[in-house]
Amino acid sequence: MPGVLVDSNVLLDVILGPSEWFDWSYSALRDVADRERLLINLVVYAELSVGYDAVELVEAAIPAWIEREIIPYEAAFLAAKAYRQYRRRGGERRSPLPDFFIGAHAAVGGYRLLTRDPTRYRTYFPSVSLIAP
């Protein structure tokens, strides 16, 4: 069953509390959760884990109704091709590869993507339907 892959920036907005993006992220997450299956992958999980000292704390922070899914190898291949295209277009070397894994996972899985940072996804994964501000 298709669903919505949730980008780490949306979850971090909700988990960390009040910020300029909290209201939008919270509302978007709840709205989608009422109608569709939500999921994260290992890249999103890793990005969420940076601020925690124990895996139990990460698990407690992620809502139980958000499913976990492994990134398919086909998505890893697609992420590499998109990243190569990004570099050939003059993209900076700072670590954008996680976004390419997230976008490729959404593309291969047929998922929509809930994010508040749509630019790179629109450019490199135009087939992915975005839920974004």
C-alpha cells in the first residue's frame, strides 16, 4: 500500500517543539496521518538520532504510528545517479546525499514525500509528489 515518506526536517520540527516551522509541520503530519500510512527509513532515523544519547530516546521521540522501512537497493542506485547529476551541475560537496536517498526511496516506493525543503526533491526526483509549504 502506498504511503507518505516523512522527511527528517518535519519530524524534527515537531519533536523539538516551538520554532518557525512547528505549526506547519505539526499540522501537515497530523493531516496526512489521518488519511495515509506514514513511514521513515534508516536515513531519516539516523538524522533524527543525532541529538540523542540512547536508541531508546529516539524510539520514544518517534510516534508509534510511523512505520519503518528499509531503503531498497534500487533506490540506492537511483540516489547515486541523482547525486552524480547534482555534482555535474556544480552542486556543493557538503553532504546532500541523505536527501538523495530519501528522494530515491520515495520514487522507487511510489510514495509521496512530506518535507518542508522541496527544492532538491523537485529538481532530482520530479516524479515524486511532494507535500510541502
